[in-house]
Amino acid sequence: MALKWRDEWEIGNDVVDAQHKELFHIVNDFSNAYYNGKGIDVIENTLNFLLEYTVKHFADEETLQWSSEFPEYEEHKKLHDAFKEKAVEMAEKLKAEGPSRVLIMRIISVVGGWLVNHVAKEDKKIGDYLNEKSRQT
């Protein structure tokens, strides 16, 4: 099942919104690589790219939060840090065990589910804050 982006999840920052859309695309690429019978190298490379891109995205998003004085910055950063730990753990498990159906489904479920939930709920708070802040100036 492909992840679908919704425009209502945009936070109003072009860079972060473009990165969110790209993250959806990369998760779908990871899923497609497995379902289209690609080898372990392609699957691992796609997952590694997803993890690297996520780290860059988190850094950019946290910089935006910090510079705009987002009041929930510390809590939001903790969510990012916890996800990074879980993602690295799953990538290591994939490398050690190979791409079993159960593991791939778990990675897609965890990463995809987290991404949708995080963008739709937590990142939306950033957008709401930035919108409110821009109205006040």
C-alpha cells in the first residue's frame, strides 16, 4: 500500500514541505523495491538513503523550529531522536537477517506509520505556530 501525501499536511515552509513529500516518495520506493523483487543491495541502499535523508530533514526542521522559537522544540526533537534510534535498529536488523517478508512489512509499517502520524499531527503544530506567528507580525 503506497503512502499518499495530503496537501493539508503542509506546514507552510517550502523546504520542509518538499522534504516531507520526498520522504513519502522514498518510503514508497523502499516498499516497491521489495515487492518488485529487487535484490538486498537495492533494498538496503533505499533504506539507507531514507535514513540519511531523514537525518537531514530532521536537522532542517529542527533549525526551523529553533529559529522561529517554536515552544515545543525540545519535545519534538525527542520524537525525532527516538525515531532515528528505531530506524537504525531496523536497518541493522535488515542487514543482519536479510529482507524477510515479516521484517520488510514491519519496516514499512513502522516507518510509514510514524511518518504519516508525525507529519499529520506533530509537524502540523509547527505549521500552525508559524501561521499564527506570521499573523502577529
